[in-house]
Amino acid sequence: MNALASELIKLKRSMGWVAVLLLPILLVAVGAANTVASGEPLADGWHTLWLRSMVFGGLFPLQIGVAVLASLVWRVEHRGTNWNALMSGPTSTWRIVTAKAAVVAGLSAAMQLILLAAVQGAGWMFGLPGAVPAEYVGLSLVIMVAYVPVAVLQSSLSMLLRSFAAPVAVALVGAGVSVVLLMAGLGVAIASPYGLLTRATQLGTGTFVDSGTVTPVDVITILLVAVLVTAGLLFATVRLVDRRDTRT
């Protein structure tokens, strides 16, 4: 059985599905609650609802959500002798690392799909016409790609650190630093996986360094950085694990 298939089987009873379901619904609920509390209608319809649901989530909650997912995915491997059994088996380090990261990225993508569905539900609740515009479906696809380097980084941290909380703390600090850099107008923040995800969630919103218009350059930049950072993190993780002689 290949590594990815094995990981998918483990997901059947994973607590990660709880986070995948609850976090996006909570984010949209917060956005909806803010709208109700303000007593004002959604000025720009779907756009306002998207902004209130997505931008806040991209500051740090989504990064923390991915970190929690990664810690949950790796938790079983740090129990008892599971780690030794995993690393001494016939599966290569590369396959182990990529399979775990793929699972975390897949769960993150599912989280974004549920958020999109929750926005649709909230829109109907506020009487918005039709379905979520195709623009936001497209933006969700870009955000899913931006999740990948965060998933790889958090999976790597959860692999190397036995603590459940430590990788989550790293995500919180990393997201916070990235937000500060973006608020300062420093585009270099997207070199950080956390900053890249934050930037992706801002597309078309006019917040921080975003112009308010989704341009091909912005989208291509995010996709390109995501690919490069993901490849670099995977390579670095495999090299680090192999150099630590954890495979016995």
C-alpha cells in the first residue's frame, strides 16, 4: 500500500474533520454577526460578505487551523513506537513527507470549500440574490493553492516536533509577523507561507497591500511563489530528516 493511500485510511477517524468543519463556519458566523450588529445592510452585497468572512480568517485563524490539522495528522506517529516503525519501514522519507503534506493540504482545501458553502448560506440568510459569484469561486481556488506551502511547513514542523502545541504556536507567531509586514506595505511578506496565505485571502478586497482589483499579475505571483516555496520546503524537510539519521 502506498504512503498516500495509507494516510487517507487514517483520516477516517481523524479529529481533523471537526476542525475542517467548524473553523470556516465560525469565521463566516463572525462575519455575519458583525453585519447584524452593525444594523446596516451589506453595502456591496456578496463582496462585503466575502470581505468580512475571508479577510479576518486570513490574518491568523486559517494559519492556525492548518497548524492544528498538521498536528492532528502527525499525532499518531509520535505515540509509542509508531515513529520508529514508520521511519524504519520500506517507505522513503520523500514519500512519507509528501504524503503527510498532501493530506494536510487536502484537508485545508476542504476547509476552504466549506467556507465557500457557508458564505453561500449566509448570503441567502441576508437575502442576497443568486449564488456566490464566480469571482469568489476562482479566488477560493487560488487560496487553496496558497494553503499548500503552509500545509507543507506545518506538516514538517509537526513531524520534527513531538509537541502538539509548539507547531501551532509557530503558526500564530509567523502569521502575526507576516501581517505586520503586510500592514507596513512590504510585499516581501509573501515569501513566508503564512504571509502568502494572508495575501491570497486579500485579493480583490482592497486591504493592506491589495489594490482592490484582482489582476493576472497578482494571481500568477501567488501561484508561482506557492510552487517555489512548497518545493523548497519539501526538499529541505527531506534533507533535514535524512541528515538527522532518524531512519534506523
